[in-house]
Amino acid sequence: MPSSAGAVRAEPAVEDDVEGLWERAAPLLPPAPERRRRWPGRLRVPDRTALAGITYVLRTGVAWRDVPAETVGCSGVTA
């Protein structure tokens, strides 16, 4: 019987965490508003991508401005 004292617990992939959370959170979110024609502003980040960024920050403890765009899909500065 292997000892659990030195065993390393494998964490689920980030995508799995976000996917499960997304399935529960998506029905609770309001629909995305239409973009204004005049002064439309910055393009919206998809809600799922924003949720991935939020879970990354909570899991790693980094500052929002330090979120890597290539890992999450959006940078913290532009989300």
C-alpha cells in the first residue's frame, strides 16, 4: 500500500475548472449589451475569457495587471 505522506496531489487543469464554473455561472449572467454606434469604446472580452482570468488571479495570487494574455486569453490591463 503506497504512503500518502509524500504523494503529490494533481490539480485539475485550469480549463476543467473554468468549464465547470462556466456551466453554473452562464445562466445567471445577463445578456451582453449592444455596442453603441457613437463612441463604442473598447471591445468587450467574452464572459468565459473574463472568468478564466478571474480564476487565474484567485488561484495564483498575481495582480490583475500581471495576468499573462497568452495563458488566459486576455491581459489584465485590457479586460
